[in-house]
Amino acid sequence: MGLTSSLRFHRRNNKTFLRIFMILVLSCIPGRTNLCSNHSVSTPKELPPSNPPDIRSSLVSLDLEGCISFDDVHNVAKDFGNRYQLPPLAILHPRSVSDISSMMKHIVHLGSTSNLTVAARGHGHSLQGQSLAHQGVVIKMESLRSPDIRIYKGKQPYVDVSGGELWINILRETLKYGLSPKSWTDYLHLTVGGTLSNAGISGQAFKHGPQINNVYQLEIVTGKGEVVTCSEKKNSELFFSVLGGLGQFGIITRARISLEPAPQMVKWIRVLYSDFSAFSRDQEHLISKEKTFDYVEGFVIINRTDLLNNWRSSFSPNDSTQASRFKSDGKTLYCLEVVKYFNPEEANSMHQETGKLLSELNYIPSTLFSSEVPYIEFLDRVHIAERKLRAKGLWEVPHPWLNLLIPKRNIFQFATEVFNNILTSNNNGPILIYPVNQSKWNKHTSLITPNEDIFYLVAFLPSAVPNSSGKNDLEHLLKQNQRVISFCGAANLNVKQYLPHYETQQEWKSHFGNRWETFAQRKHAYDPQGILAPGQRIFQKTTRQLSPIQLSKSKATGSPQRYH
């Protein structure tokens, strides 16, 4: 062999070797995976027959910007109510709206071959397992940080936010521009999508309506996986269905929320009443006035010792001597809590206005307490209490809350029985009570309220805290709630639950009344397989397509169907 032939032979061998080497290297590089880091793909020891191992593999194969996890499902197996333990099969941590859409379309495509359902979870502040999806997929909405908070000034200012954004973050960001949303919840560490799927009610609702009244536009991923932008004028049926729709029609991925100029300070006032009629009459008087306080709430105090002395840590008495002589022991009292917004240069006129408003009321004079605090401190007041409870290990306990909407004409009968006979104390947590104006609430949303011009929110907010024997009062509190509900039914008070929970579909039908047919038909239109929000226990996932009439009949007639 000549020199030239030898060189050619070696070059060919080298090229062949390089090709083989590159093939081996590339074959060792793993393909793209959507698994979150530190999560395995092994099949769990227990997997329900409806979700065989190939379902899990199919989730892993989805092309996502975010990731899926299987090993930490215990983290989303409970909610704030802390009474149910229902782990999902998987958790989706979306980085984009398309991730959520892809997941929904995939589950729709699987159809009856899987029993997968989907729950969109914000901070998990549901009370009865509504944010859970047992052996389904929980979507962690706080992972969806796109779009960033974007604020638009002008005659009608607004903010565009992700459905997974917390209200406290929106407040902090909008305040940089001297703006703020108009309507709030009492607790701000909740996601936009979570509160808008219910209503979002606080002491500003009498003036601005609930949070669902203050939305210009939404982006929704429906139960079919479609991404839809909607508003009052565009895709309006979906827009109003989703607002207050208990997560049944779609997942809120973006919201456009109206803003107003934000004050710097608030005047925060509390006064007491011993007579419920005087208390409710003054509340109704305040919410009917054009020029009034910016926030009106109230709460019930039953047999509380040294009440006013406890207030002194945050409020100052108008008359310290008279306040020290007031005794709350053994009494049922009603606290009116009001707030007036102001800026420092408006302090004088604010004091005049609040003085005039207070002069029109019939509270116990010695119980007038007040404080002036920054606007953000007032709005974020519950978080301060949360930090204290967490430090004592008393936050993650069962919360058997009950929220009722009661017509004005029946509120006195309700208060007389419940606050004087059924309840003996409220040491386990506050009882809120305040009226709102129906005229400020949009009747096109899915939210169900009493059909009366003025109705009251009454919220029983206890915590089942362990006692000295190590047991908690959960069973007692649940029985107490049931006594309240049973009384309302027996007395025909026409009460509606807020953040509703029912065990049978007949009860859901009764809740919605003549709006049930519309609700069921919209469920068929936007989530025909019944994939979304299984924890609400309104609809079961269907194994075949039903017509709107069939869907309505199957869910609303016949013997009541229970979910456990």
C-alpha cells in the first residue's frame, strides 16, 4: 500500500470513529422532560383503576414550558378548611397559559379512558375541599406569573394581572402609582382567580359591589382547553358565567381590574351596641347615604371579658374614664366598624365628616374607639393576626366556617334566635355581620344572592383549636353550624350560602333556584366532560357527552346523589 492510500484509509477510519462517537454521546443525552426537578417518574404504589400508569406517562409526555410533579402531592391534599385529605395524582406548575390549555385539551382527549379532573389552586383557601382534585391534577396558579402586573392610567384606570397573582401584591404595586382596586376581601393573601370565582366581599361592597363587579376583562381557559378573552361586550356569556361561577366554566388566567385614586391614610372607628335593632338600623342608615364612610362592617361579641381593654392595643378611646367603666361580661354586644379614607392635607375635613356621621348614630357613647393608620396597614390587617397565630401553631387548624347571605326582612328573626339561643360564645373566632346594597351587585354573574334590595353577610369564622385535653371543638362547631342552617330552613328565611357547600345535587338545585337550568346548560357549553373544580361537588365528570337537557335532568332530578 502506498503512502497516499494509507493516509486515505486512516482518514476514513477517523471519520467513522467520530460518527460512532457522536452517536454514542447523543444517545446519552436525555430527551426534554416536563418533570419538575427532583421528581421521579416511577409508578406510585397505589393508583386508582381509573388512572392507570399509562395516564401518568401521558402527562409526563406533554410539551410544557412549566413542569409536572408527582412526589409532593401531599402539599396540595388539604385546604384552609383543613378537614379533608385528598391528594391529587399530579401537580401542574404552569409557566404559561398554553401549559394550562395543553393540560385541559389532553384530559379532554383522554375522555372516558381516565377519571382525571382539574382543580385550579391559588392559596388553597377553600373551606370544604373545593380547591382539591382527588387523584386528578391540581394546577398551582401562583406559578403562572405572566403577565406581570401592568397598570394603565387614564380616566378609567385599570390593572392587568395574572389569575395567580395575590391581591396584596396588586395593592403594593398599584399604590406606587397612587391607585388601588376599589373593592376588597378582608384577607389579601388570596389569588385573583380564587376570589373572582366566588365574589370577593368586604366592607366596601355596599358602595362598589363585590370584586366581581369591578372587572373589565378576563382571559379564561375553558373546560375544553380553549383560551378565550371575554368582557361585558365580548363573549359576555362566558364572562358573567365565570364571575362567581365557583370554577365550573373555566380557569381565570388573566384579569383586568378597575382602579381608583388611593388614599394614604384611614380613620378606623369602632363603637358598640347592646340592642341589635339599633345596630342594624344604623348600619342600614350608613350604607344608604351618598356621603358616608368608605367601609362599613360589624361583628357580634358574645360573653367576652374585658373587651374594650383589649382594643386599647390598637385603638384609643374617646373617653378613657368612661371606657374603663364599661363591662362586657355576660353580654351579647354588636360592634359597628367603619373607616373613612383621607390624605394628610384632608385631615380637618375628614374629622368634621366623621363627627357628623357619628352624631347620627345611636351607639353606646363610652365605647367609641378610633385609630389613624396607613391605608395598606388597614387593608392588610388580617395578615398581622395570621402571623401571630402561625407563631403559636394555631393557623393550620380546622376552620369550619359558615357564610350566609340573609334578606334584610329576616335579619332580626335570625339574630334573635342565633345570637341569643344557638350560640353561647364566640371565643373560637369572629362573627361578622353587615348589610350590602343589591343595587351595587351585577345580577348577570353566577353569584346567587337573596332577592331583596338589602341583604346581610353573616360570617361565622371559628377555628377548631386544640384544648387542654388535646382535642378540638370541631364536632361541636359543625353541629352548631348545622343548627343555624336548620333554623334558617325551618323558619323559611330565604337564606343563601356564600362560598356554598352542599352534599346533594338537589340542594344545589335549591340554591340556584330558577337559575339552575342556565347554570347546567353553561356547564355543558364550557366544560361538557365535567373536568373542572370537582371539589365543589356540583357535577361529576361525565363518561359520555350529554345534551344540555340531559345534563340538567341527570343532575337535578331523581334521588339525591351524595359525594364523599
